[in-house]
Amino acid sequence: MTVDFNGIGNSQVNSPRTSADKGAAKQPAQPAPAEQAKAQAPAARGENVNLSKQAREIRQMGERLESTPEVDDSRVEQIRAALADGSYKVDAEKVAQKMLEMDESIFG
């Protein structure tokens, strides 16, 4: 079992120090930037977050979207029935216009 006290491992105990190690030991140790940020940042416990009105509205819209079905089943049934009895009519001009609009939006 290896025990590490304050960053001292087995390889550091009673090991000979080089002149480079002695020079580095004289300089004060600088904490890592991440450690400095943690020390300067306030504690996360007890902090409150206040959402803006716009953020609350966006959250509510997201909740409504999640509860809304992706497919309108009643509309699908209407179209299916119209196709089956032959009453569904396709407006070729409207379809062509939509295709041109889509082409324009994609390719500019």
C-alpha cells in the first residue's frame, strides 16, 4: 500500500537532490491557475440564480413543446381517409411554388 502525504511519494523520500532541485526549492510555489480560480470563486452552496423573464418564457415554451405530440394524428387520419376515398386533391401549382421557395432558401 502506498500513502501519499502532501504530494510526497515513495520516490521522493530520502532521494538525493540535484542542484536544479535546490534552486527550484528556493522559489515560492505558485498554485495552478485552476486552483487560484477555485480559491477566488465564492462557494457554490447557498447561491441563488434568478432567471430573466425571457429565460422563464423560453423554459415554459420548451415544456409546452415537450408535451405536444410531434404528429397531429387526427390530421393524418383525415388525409389517409381522403386518399382512400379519392377526395384528396393535390394543387400542383402550390406544390411547385413551395419547391421553388425551398430551392431559393437553400441555394439563394
